Amino acid sequence: MKSVDHWPKHFYLIASGKSGRAHSTSRESMGSKAFNLLRMTNIGLPVPPALVIGTHYTLFPDTCLDAVFSVGLAALQEAAGLTFGDARQPLIVSVRSGAPVSMPGMMETLLNIGLCDMTLPGLLRQTGNPRLVWDAYRRLIASYGEVVAGLPAAVFDDEIDRVTHGGDERQLDFKQLRDLTRHFLLLYQQHAGVAFPQDVNEQLAGAIRAVFASWHAEKAQVYRQLNQIDAAMGTAVTIQRMVFGNAGGHSGAGVGFTRDPVTGERHMWVDFLVNAQGEDIVSGRRNAHGHQVLASVAPDAWHKLEESAQALEHEFADMQDIEFTVQDGLLYLLQTRSGKRTALAAARIALDLMDEGLIDAATAAQRTRELKEKDIGTMRLASHRDPYSEANPLARAVPASQGAVSGEIALDSERVVARAGEGAAVILVRQDAETSDISALECAAGLLTQRGARTAHAAVVERQLGKVCLVGCAALRIDLAARTICLGEVALAEGDVITLDGNDGAIYLGAVSAVMVPDQTLLERLRALRKLTDADHHRKHKK
């Protein structure tokens, strides 16, 4: 490794027991995601080694490439014990964004960079798993085509549907995945006008440029405007050794909250998908399972995740949102950040952390200062007042946030924005929970999706916004051409009114009245905190 004196400015190496940084680290310079990876590594948690390109390069991404290939990549290779582009022991990496503040799902991530025809046999020798290798390669071609080459996702999704007849491609064997990958290569060349890059350095450079460019994407700009985030801060790019959740039955990908982000209760809240990669969950295109599945297929990884959750709460003194991968039963942590939460959860978590001694009263008061007492409760259907809620629901889905709301069906963002602008309560109904709908997520009263997990980025955003969100509704079918949906046996047109009950996942026909049920115990605790801190402030002011 180059000495610290020769280390590139605004570059950082994250690796257990190693250092390759010439300048001091900060959340502003290396982005929140990488800064937290560094903190996790420093307290001994299992984090794959990573090279970080600082936020300084956001406007001039090409100026970092010489340093990436001349110095940075060599340091990452040494830390990983693998070589990028090597035919026998290839280093395969992810390329991820990471601003100084959390912007879930607003920028791009690319996985499996470094796979090509030459390195594929080497990864096969490393893993002994032909299915993993062909699955990772076809994922790379599709994601690179979409993110870097700008191809429509449907180019590859339609081919998957053709091969699987609408089923789950995780059921394909390695021969079917090999054939699918070869067809993907042909589709890429046909639609992009050039062949998929077999030069791994070209792949990496393209991925870095694309991730930096995603800082300027429309959905990222809208999110920054909605959350008063300074566009000048930029994003970092993290190049990290891949771990593979698609390695078989004892592997998978997951997202976990160290406490319930809806209610704030002190228990793990986990979505997990066996034999999958992380984008399968956070993209909103997949349903997921709870922690019970993780505990059954990889019990040691589940116990390690529970231990890690406690360590992270002590390190960060807040509820954490963790992204993780399990490969062959071993846990790897890929991200942690303070978790987005409802107002109810914000109050309970701050008060509980204070009672547990992780934060003081002043910090708890600061974290709850903007909360309004009217929001410390749960919207519930007024079943004793309204005959609709006595009827059987049309369907059920997985609740990603609590509450109840009625609104007219809208099938795209434009309809949501237009009708909300006219004063209507609107529910966005989609196949997938996607962050590309950010403008609509802000305007809609609720979100209902056919697919998606509670921890998909779009569901995270809706929960933060205090909106009702139901995902993974198996009974939902959408006909965009006809502008209609079916919920079970009932056909509805765009503009018809439905009610979402985020407390139990039920979906009802028509409008159902709802009432706010306050959490009196929590309100009393919050008032006591405010009374205490107000008294302390008054006492200090008097002095």
C-alpha cells in the first residue's frame, strides 16, 4: 500500500486493522454511509473492506479516476486479499452512493462490478457455486444496462418473465441462469448499440460516474427540496468488496431496524429474503419475510445480528436501520443509519433511550421538540360509527406503517399530483414500491403496492412522512391500459375510493371514518420530560 503521504486527498480506506487515509475523516467529507461503516469497523463488527471516494468529487467525478486505479484500488485489493479483474482470484465489488445525510433510495447502487467472461471462472473457483456466479452476472448486466447505459428495466424484466412464465427467477437452476445471462448480453448489445463492457476497469469507471450522476437525478433533487437538504454537500462513492446473499439456502439479504419504526417498541423489526441480494428488498420489487425465516435458515447469523443491534445502539445512541447480507451462514453488515420513524415511534424511542441511560434528558427533549401531541397516537377505523368497516375487507396486505386513511385510487404519479392539487385525498396504487414516485409519495394520503417489503426505500419514505403504507398485496392486480385494478374478485376504476387500514393491513371499499386514538401513557411521559427540561432551562436562565 502507498504510504499515508502519497494517499490521494479525499480518499479513505475502511478495513479492519488497516489505514490508508491521509486526511481526517468526517461525515461531511466521506458521507454518512461510509462514516458509519468506519465506526462499525472500529467497534469490531463484520464489515467488508471498502474504498471511499469523498463528496469533494461530486461535480468532477472524472478527476478521481486516476487515483482510484493508481492507488485506491491497490489498497482495497490488499485489504480484501483479491485482485480486481484477476482471472483466478477476482475481486468483485459494489459501488454505492452516500451523502452526509440519509436519502434512502434516492441515488444509485450497482452490485457485482468486476464480473465478466474472463473473471467468471475465477469466482466460480472461489465459491464453488455456479448458480451464484451466473445469477450475479445476469444481475450485473441488467443493472448496468439500466443505471449506466440508460436502458429501460423492462428490456431485461420482460425476458425474465418469458423464461419464468411470471414466476420467481430464484427458482431457476444454473443452466437456466447461464442461458438467461447470455441472452441478456445480446439484449444489452441490441438496445445499447454497444457490447456490455468486458473491461472491468471500464465497468468500474462507468459505475462511479453513474453513482455521482445520480446525485443530480430528479427524484434526488425533489427529496432534497422536501427535506431542506443543501444540494452543495454532494455524495461520496463507496467501492466495497461484494458478499453474496444469493449463495443458496443459507444465504440472503435483509434490512433490520433495531426497534419498531412504527410504534417505537423495543424489538427487532426485520425483513429478510433467502437467496437474494440487497436490491431485491430495498428496490420495492420483492416481497420479504420476517426475522423468523432468517433465524431458521441461519441461526448463528440471526444471533450475531441481535448482538450487533445492541452494539450499534450503544455506539450511535439511537435506533438504527441496518442493511445486511448473510453468505453461507455468515453475517456481514453493509450499512447503518438512524432509522426513519413515525412521530409515535420518535417519542417512545427517545424516552426509552433516556430511561436506558443511552441519552440524557436534554437530548431526549431535543429529539422530541418538534413533535405535536396530536400525533402521539394511532389513527383507527371508527368501526362502531361506520357500517363499511363491519364488512369483510376486499383484501389484505403487509402494513409498513400504522394509521387509517381513505382516498381515491390513482395509478401514476401524475394523477396523484393533479388530484391532490385539486384537494382530493388520493391513494397511489402501484405494482412496486419505488422511490421514483417521490413527488407522488409526498402528495398521496397513502400507498398500496402489489409487491414490496416493509423496508423498501419507498415504504421508509412514506413512514417518515407519516403516511399509511401497505405493501405486498397478493390479491391486487393492476391494468394500466384500462386504468382499473382488481382487489380479489372486485374490480375498481381509477378514481374509486378505498380505505387502507395500516393497523392490520385490511383494504376496504369506500370511505371509512377514522379517529385518532391517543397513547395516553406515552403522552404523560412526554409531558413529564418537557416539564423537567423546561424547569432546567428556567433555572439556568435565572442564573
